[in-house]
Amino acid sequence: MAVAIGKLSLEEFMRLPDKPGVDLELFDGEVVAMPLPSEYHLHLQERIKELVHKQIGARYFVRVEFSYGAGADAHRVDVGAVPIEKWMRLREKRRDVPPPPPELIIEVRSPSNTSLEMNRLREVCFANGCLQFWEVDPDLRIITVFERERDPHVYRSGSSILLTVFGDLNGAVTVDEVFAYA
């Protein structure tokens, strides 16, 4: 369960010192201490990162715990991907300003994710440049994919998620690959 601990601007939030074992995020100006992910959650993050990188890694920078900021929000998504040239430009900018949301965001559902929070997170991300947002449900073993101005699509065992939203890339990730070692 996430715990709100105060209200700050994005700039003030970025100046907070890091605390070992505490993951802070900013939700509409509210500083929230997030629970640390389980080992299983971490495993799925790494597995998904590897699978996505295999498909789009030649042109996209893919990482786990991808930090970004937008408006009065600062979050870490489980897996994020941005074009390599954009990532290089972002690295050259000030380090105290978080980058915008990545083009691909993947969130592994956990008990700390409420539907309301996930809906709000998607809206903020899509309003700030995200092209595709995945919600991975490890309990149901499904992946729901959202794209701006399109109905969500639920992928189950035997399904492949096409990565065509990223231009001329023709890669795909299968649901079975994501949950293969789960």
C-alpha cells in the first residue's frame, strides 16, 4: 500500500535526497512512499525488458525502473523504452529535471496498484508522449495494451503483442514468453 507523506512541486521533489530502501514518487504533487517490489515482480520486469530489447533494442533504449516526470508527477515505471537518439539528448540535459514519459511503458500489476491510479497514470503518460502502455497482470497471466485513442486489447496465452506502433519495427512479444519462467 502506498503512503502519502506530503505535497511538493516537481522541482522540490527532485531535490529530495535518496533514501535506501524507500521508493518515492510524486502523484499530482503528493509525495508517496511506494512499497518495494517483490522478487517475482523484479523477475517479470527483467524478463519483459529482455524480450522487448530483443525486438526493438537496436533503435530503442529499454530499461527497468525508468524514471520520468510530467507536470506535478514523477514516477518510475517497471519497464520503459525511448528512441536511442532521444535518450542521448535527454542525458545531455540537466540531471535535476526528469525526462518525459517513455514512448513504451510497461507496468506489472501489484497489490499497490489501484485501478484509479493506473487509469490516472495512463492519462498523464499519454498526454505527455507515451505511445503504448502495457498492464501486465501476473495473477491472470494477461497483458492489456493501451494506445492513445484506441480501445485497449487484452492478450492471453497464445497471443503476440505487435510492436508496430514504433514505426517500421516488426517485432512482437508473446504472452507465453513473458510468463515462461513465472
